[in-house]
Amino acid sequence: MPLDTYHAKRDFTKTPEPAGRVQPRKGGPRFFGVQKHLASHLHYDLRLEHGGVLMSWAVPKGPSLDPGERRLAMQVEDHPLEYGTFEGVIPEGYGAGIVLLWDEGTWEPEVDDVDAALKKGDLKFRLNGYKLKGSWVLVRTRGDDGRAWLLIKHRDEWAGPVDVTQFTQSVKSGGDFADILAQDQPEVWLSNRPARGGETGALFQRIIEKALALKAEREAKDEPARKPRTRTVRSAQPKRPAKRKPGPPAWRKPKKRSQD
Ligand code: MN
């Protein structure tokens, strides 16, 4: 089954990611999204809806609008449609880190038969997102068991010399990694963050510090305005609820936080 690998890699009692299921849809627009994922290595996950799931490629450098740039895109396991708009903190386990919804929209194949194009290793398509638009191609390269593809922008009115990865804000929350972490529990990685060394480790360190400061700032602002709190001190609570309900997909709905 298409989502077996996705499910096998995750413990849904420990991750806020949706379990999801295969959802074939007849006709209508196809979802596309890019999730910027700060995990053991920073990368951008490109997701294209096809066959009831999101086909997925991890792009280490992110997409480029320059047709002369070929960006390595490693195909990874299919994800459920519900994953497409997920944003949040994965505290531990597979993919531990921060997920930011960097772009979303719809895509259209520029070929008649998507399955045949995938099999051939040459999928031409159009994106209609906030950051990414126009014509693109994914070309499979040799090696890595056929998992390695190149993501290349076609020359059109949406191509250009601008480095699109310099735009770091979420299309869902408007925030950056630190904002997303500040809404969760920045303390989660004080002792053991997903990447310790190198550039990614340093990036994590900066983001954790910024998130802790943001959270402290927000709490200081919130405190006097609120009535005396009936809730118990957070630190007295277990670190995370034992189980988060996958629940309905969070399409656009602001995340409701339980009052603990
Ligand atoms: Mn990822």
C-alpha cells in the first residue's frame, strides 16, 4: 500500500504529524506544497498530489528559479494528503525538527500520462503557488536506486535570478522557524536537539534561543491581561499528551491549544 512506509516510519502516539490515508480524488485541482524542514539536515520537501497521496522529494538546497540550476531532489516515501498543510514541531523520532509550510497551491502536469512520465523519469509540470509558479521539470538521474531526481525551472516569465529561498516565511502562519517553535515547547531540545554539529546544529541553536526569547516575551505580555490562571504550571504536566488525535485535517483552521 502506498502509505505503508510513511506509517511504518512514525509513531503517531509521539508525533503531531497526521496518520492520514490514501484519498483518491477524481478531477479537480491537484495539491502541491513545499515544506521547509529543519531536521538533522535542512531541506525542502516538495509534495505533488497524485494517485490519492502526496509524492514527495526532499530538496536539500530548495528550489531555484534559475533554469541553469539543477537542484538535487531525493524521492522519499509518499505522504498522505493530510500532510500537505502540516506545520509544527516534531519533538522526537523520524524527522524530528520543525516543519514550516513554505509554499502551497496547485499543480498541473504538462504531460498526458503522469504515471508514464514518472516511469520514464521525466515529469514536466506547472506550479501555481505563492512563491513558485510556472513550468518545471523533475528528471530522474542514475544512481541511488532511482531515487535521485533533479528539479529544474523551465525558462518562462516566472524564471529569474532571485534566490527564492531567501523568503523564509510560512504561507500558513506567516512566521518563521522560531515563531513556530515558540508556539510549541522550545525547551524540547535544550538537552538533545536533532542536529548538534555543523551548520544545521548552529542554526538549531540560534532558532531555539530566538524561540525561547519570543515565548518569554509573549508570556510576559499575556500575563497581566489574563484573569488568575486556573491552569496548573506547565512544568508539572507530562511533557506531551500521551496521544494526540490525528483529527480532521487542519485545513486553514488555527491550531486550537488545549488549556492545560
Ligand atoms: Mn523532510
